[in-house]
Amino acid sequence: MLLVDDDPVILRLLEVNFRLDGFEVSTATHGLAAIERAGELHPDAMVLDVMMPGIDGYEVARRVRADPELADTHLVFLTARTRDDEQMQQLGLADVDRVTKPFDPIALVHLVRSRVGDGA
């Protein structure tokens, strides 16, 4: 599991909740670090903040999907934006789950668990 958010409070909240559910967790605070970590770790799932400085979550997701070794990684966007459907379709990311901030961290953990099972 790779968690990516530029807000340290949100990142820590996510990390604690996923660890409590038994996930092995790695974190990144910006898009470039996320791409590098994903290439090293080959995570089953990634939770990505959409709005980050530099490389945003959409670009991270596009690059992950373009990498044959990472293409099966389950992606979840964490976003304050409520309507991104058209942009997600244009980028070929219609299959990515989206959770809107503010969010329930336990519900997010359950969503990811339902997608990746015990392979996390």
C-alpha cells in the first residue's frame, strides 16, 4: 500500500488507519516520490491526493497505468473536488475509485480492502 498526500496530517491519519487494518504501508509526500516508490515497491494499491504541487495525482496515475509492471495497481483518488468524471475518462482513468474530502478513514480502508483483499 502506497499513500500519497502533501498534507502531513492527512498522510499520518491514512497511515495509522491502514496499518491498524494490517496493511504494509509506505508513504510519499509528492508525485515524483510516489512514482519512484511505486516503481520500487509494486504496491497492490495506492491512495493518491489529486491536488499536489508539481506532479498531481492524475499524472501519477497516468504514469502508473502506463508502466506494465504497475498497471494492475488499484488506484484511489482522494480529492476535495466533487466532479472529475470527464477528466478521469479523458485520461483513461475511469476505473479509479474516488473518495471526496472530508472522508471517513475507516470507510476508505474498507474500500481498499474490498478491492485488494488480503493481498495488501
